[in-house]
Amino acid sequence: MPTLIVLDTNILVSAMIGTGYSHQALAACFKAQAVPLIGANLLAEYEAILYRPERISILS
């Protein structure tokens, strides 16, 4: 059974720009080795943070 994890916004952003443990955790979700637990509040926080202009330029 895959591991259940919560990727808070800081971890998600770090995973998208780095190669450390945060990136490995996100990669595990894509490989079905882990299942991310995401509620409505966390999804709203993702959207609020990731759509900021300074974040978009970093992640592009």
C-alpha cells in the first residue's frame, strides 16, 4: 500500500524547483509510491501561492 503524505505549499514549491527530499516526495506521488492528501483548503492555498507573478517566473 502506498504511503499517504501531505505536501504543504512550501514542500510543493521546493519540489518543483529543487532535487532534494521535497522533489523525491513529489516524484513518489507521480510513481504511485505515495498518495498525496489534499483538501479544499490546501488546494486553495496552492492556487493562491503558485499563481503569484513571482512564483510563475521562478517555475517557468
